[in-house]
Amino acid sequence: MQMAPGLPISEGNDAELLKGINSYRSSLKVPALTENKNAACLAEQLAKQFKGAPPSSSSRTTPSCSTTGS
């Protein structure tokens, strides 16, 4: 996923990315985003669901993430 041209996305700089996104959102006078501990689970489930699928395919199923142990 590319957020914006030239915006480096790499492991370990999630906090800086969120800070930059929220700075931009602030300039637009929209609410800041907050970290979501279940986002990684959702992203992993979505990646598994769509892995190997052609770009034109779509699905209406919603993966479920366990919230136990969080």
C-alpha cells in the first residue's frame, strides 16, 4: 500500500507515519487517527483472504480477529 508518492513506509516507523498522517489531518481540521491494536490482525486476515486473487475480484466476507490475550 502506498500512502503518498515519496512517503517511505518501512517496518519500525509506524509511530512516525501515524504522526505525519495526523499532522496532515490536523491541517485539514479533521480528527486525528489513533492506534488500533487489532489492526495488525485484520490486515493479516485480509492479506490471507486476497492473496493470489486477481485485482478485479472482490469479496464481501469479513475476517474475524480474536481479541483474547490483547
